[in-house]
Amino acid sequence: MTATTSPLRDILRRAHAINLAHILGDEDEVTAMLVGLHDRHGLDGVATAMRAIEIFDRVAAQADGMDPNRVTFAVVAS
């Protein structure tokens, strides 16, 4: 994690990678990434990532059938 990367941004980046590995069925990679996430951010980081993945999945389910070229998502941390 670089000095310009916030902990939340790192957690969200890792959550995205974990979710993608899960979708692709690579459960060994999911486990390895969860261990790395825990090592870096502890249980709070894992809980935050799991919540983000839940949100990603809900948005994807709701967006099914939408034109991906006309939909934009942004994560804003305060």
C-alpha cells in the first residue's frame, strides 16, 4: 500500500479482487486474498470487504439488463 492509498481504498480494491476470484470459482485464491486482507487490515478490514462484496453483488443483480455503457458507479469515502 503506497502512501497515497487510503486503507479504505485498499480494502475496496482487495474486495473487488476477492469477489472476482469467487465468481471465477478460484476458492484457493479467495482464501489466500482473505488471509492477506486480514494480515493488512485485521478483522475490521475483512468485515468491511465482505460488506462491500455484498453491495457489489446487490448492485450487479439490480443492474442485470442495464446498458453498461450508460451506468457509472463511484465510491466516495468521507
